[in-house]
Amino acid sequence: MKTLTKSNVSIYMFEDDVDVVMATKKITVGDPPEFIIKDCNSTDTVLHTGVTAPSEWRPYKYSYDGTTWVADSDFDTSKDE
């Protein structure tokens, strides 16, 4: 798996075979592109590869520093119910 982190917060997860192209003004996902992330770019976002996501992963629920996942204790899980 791959995760995109911004300020160490995991915001997207992708399968290993999904192309993620980091550019200075955007991030393109898929080949051909399935979607474009315009509020992230190669200067403020990090792509980590070879990761195993926590079983209850949700966008913004976990931080990831390249080694360790840490759950955000303030994350609102009421929307998951």
C-alpha cells in the first residue's frame, strides 16, 4: 500500500499498483488519471510506499512518520456508525 501524508497526517491510501505522480502544483492518481489532488503537491505532501495501513484506517484518523502509525485521539468516529 501507499499513503499520502500532509504534516504527517495520512490523508489518502492507494494500492501498490496505482500510479501516483507528485508534481509541484498537484498530485495525479492513476494512469490514465482517475483524479487530481489540487490541494496537495510535492512540496507539502509525502508519498510513503510499502506501508500496511491500520485496520481501521480513515482519512485524517492517523498520523504516519514513515515508520509509526498513531491514532488521533480527537478523531470523530461518529460518522463511521
